[in-house]
Amino acid sequence: MNVTARDVGYKWILLDADGVLQSAEQPFVAALRRVAGGAADAWLADTFRVDGPVITGKQEVLPVLAEFLQAVGAEADPREVYTRLWEGIHLHQDVLELVANWRGAGRRVALTTNQDPGRARFMRTRLRLDERFDRSFYSCDLGVAKPSVRFFDRVLSELQAQPGEAVFIDDSDANVSAARSLGIDAHRWQYGDSLRTLAECIGPTPENPRATSLD
């Protein structure tokens, strides 16, 4: 009988943040449209492109946002807009309870997320998310973002893990496909899907091969 990493327990569980562990407190794009009008869509697409300076940590969002709001004639205060939208984060406590259960059973869990520098700082210092994981990886720190395979290469190198020793959960098809191309067992899951499905994607703990974290 062939024994897989899933059978004995993955060495690392890699979890995305937005769409999995957390969500915006209000519809993000719609909220920015109300402030800046129809130009918001194009600005977001350009500013937050995965190979751009914001997501790869070379540029802060706030001064870019301030310049954009001034250019479109919006009267809103950039700091207030940033605080309300970028820092308006709702944590999914039921998913975080699963993370705590996995770690309590001896599993190692890493946060793997695309974030701009300011939002990453907020997640670390105000939400204290890093304390809930064994390791945390933000694109703005790594200098590369998902779905680039270089993001996953950097994470695996830091964890001293082989692709087959990790399972990855993300709500983006592109990110899941990139992880799979390296040999990582990757699954698309987004908040609102069944928690049992999420637990089954991760697999049983090595100590109790018949049980999931929801049993």
C-alpha cells in the first residue's frame, strides 16, 4: 500500500488570508467607487497588480491613495478612507478555531498572503494574526506575490519543506494552480463553503488517522 503525505499528516498547512481567514467588513470595490467614482476599478487593478510595487512591498498604499483621490477630485480624507477600507477586516473565528485545533494537535500552520505593507502591519500588530500561526509570509516582505511560483518557492525554502510535504488552501484558482504546478497539494476553498470540506482537505492528524479537526 502506498502511503502519502496526506495519510501521515502534512508537514505544513499553508492558508490564505482574504477570503479564507478574513474578509472586508464592507464590499471593498463598491465602497471605493462611492468615494472616487468609476475610476476606482482601474486604479485598484493597476495599484494592486501582483507584480506591482505595492503588493511586493516597495511602496505604501496611503500616499498613492492620496494622489489618486486628489486626481479624481474626491473630498474624502485619504487616511479615513484607508482606515475604513484597508483596516476594516472581519476575522472568521470558526476558521481560526480550526487553526488552533490543528496547532493543538501538533500540526504546523503558516499564513501565506498577498498584502501591502500597511495592511500587513495592521494584521500583525492590531489583529495579532501572526500569534495564531507558526509562521507568516506576506508578499510585501517576500518581494513576490501569488500566483508567482517564486512565492511558493520562497515559502517552502523558509520552511525547509518539500512541495509534497505541504497542503495549501486559497480562494483563488490561479493561486491554487500555481501551487499545484510545484507539487503542493492545493485546494480552492472560500469562506462560506463547508468547514468540514476544509478540514477534509487538510486531512487527519497523524495521531488519529480516522479523525478530522471537526470530530
